[in-house]
Amino acid sequence: MSDAILALRAAIQARLAAEAALMASLGSDRIFDEAPRAMRGVYVVHGEVEARDWSAGAERGCEQECTLVVWAAQSNSARQALEAAGLIVAALDEADLALEGHSLVNLRWLSSRLAREPRSGLPNVTIRFRAATEPL
């Protein structure tokens, strides 16, 4: 299961890094596995993931609900976070990604949620996706 999660994260990160419009909006090297300390501007962090068995008969499978979180640190611009989130959804919804050691059956956008971090008031958009994978 964890190898399917890591393979999907790597493929998502590679796809987003190849999206010219998103990189123009964020800047390069702005997509992270973990939240960086003292980061300025808009950036993306892999968020929570829940993986479940998606096996059918003898065929093994993994269903994942995963999130990406777009932060507008220091810029305090919900608009910038929402624009970047829209580019991410456009790049990933129903995308055909190559995963190491796995086959991606589908990847679908589920929801996006704009919120503000309670202590700092910084805006963030949490984007939820559903993915189904099968081991090769």
C-alpha cells in the first residue's frame, strides 16, 4: 500500500512540475512532500492520504483519497491560491500518469476547499483527488 502512495505522489509531483502555466504562477521548486519552514509566496504541499483495498478477485488494487494543499504564505492572497488550485485540477483530473511499479486506473478530482489557517490567517486550498492503482 505505501509503495502505491509513494508512486502516486512522485507521478503527481512530476506532472505538476511539467505544467508551464503552474510553474509560471508558482515558480520552480514550489511543490513539496512536507511543509517547508518560513516559505514565502504560493507553494504546494502533499497533504493527507487515505488508502483502501480495491482488489477484485485475484487482481490486487489500491484506492487512494489524497490531498494537495496550496498555501499562499506571506502573500495572504486567496485569489493566488485559488488560481494555482485551478491549474492543479486542470493538470491532474483524469490525467494518465506513469507510476513506478503500478498502473493508474484513474485519477479524479473530488473537491476543493478554501480556508484560512486559524493562527496566522493565511489562506490555503485543499484539493482532494481519488485514485485507483494496480500493481504491475
